Amino acid sequence: MGDRPFKWYWANTTGEALIRISYFHPRNHLAEHFVEGGDRARGYRLYEESAAELRQASAPPHTLGPALYKLACARVAEGRLHEALSLLDEALPMRADIHASAADDPDLAALKDEPRFRAMLTG
């Protein structure tokens, strides 16, 4: 079933759609809920687990990219800027829309003066 053609937003097969809507999308909202509710550590753990599991499942770039991006934002909030930059270096080429919005994302504001971040945005 996972290889059947099925165009849904970014997904092109049923498997891609299931990973995106049934796994990544709800976990992303749960993580946001915990972060906004003050339990940042729990939310950040969800971002980390999601990215790791999507990597393990060989998720397509249109789903893995945003997961890595959200984890990068968490790493910035934790002050782990080098890790955030490494994650962004991987995530930004995966989706043009996240690449385009990264420069204005307040979650990445701490990186604005980093040469490596500026180079990612222009490259």
C-alpha cells in the first residue's frame, strides 16, 4: 500500500501521506502544546524523537526537513547553537518554503549574526 500513487499536499504515495499526517503532524502539534504550556523539555524531546524516528524510517525530505527544522529551533532555545546550525544545514535544502521563512523566524533569531547561518540563507 505504501507505494501506491497518492498526491496529497507534499506526499506522492500513500506511505508518504501516512507518515506525514498520522505520525509527524500530530507529534509536531503535541510538542508545540508542551512547549507553549511551559514543559519545554518534554516538547523538545518529542521533536528529537520524531526527527530520529523519521530518519530511521527513511522519511521523504518533505517530511524529514520540517522535523529537523523544528528540532533546530528547539536547539536554539536550549542554547545549543552549533547543533542547531548542523540541523538547519541539513533541513533547509529539503524544503524551499522552510528555507524561505528561516530568515524571519523568531525561533532562529539568536542565529542571525552567525556567518554560517547567513551563508545558508543566501546559498
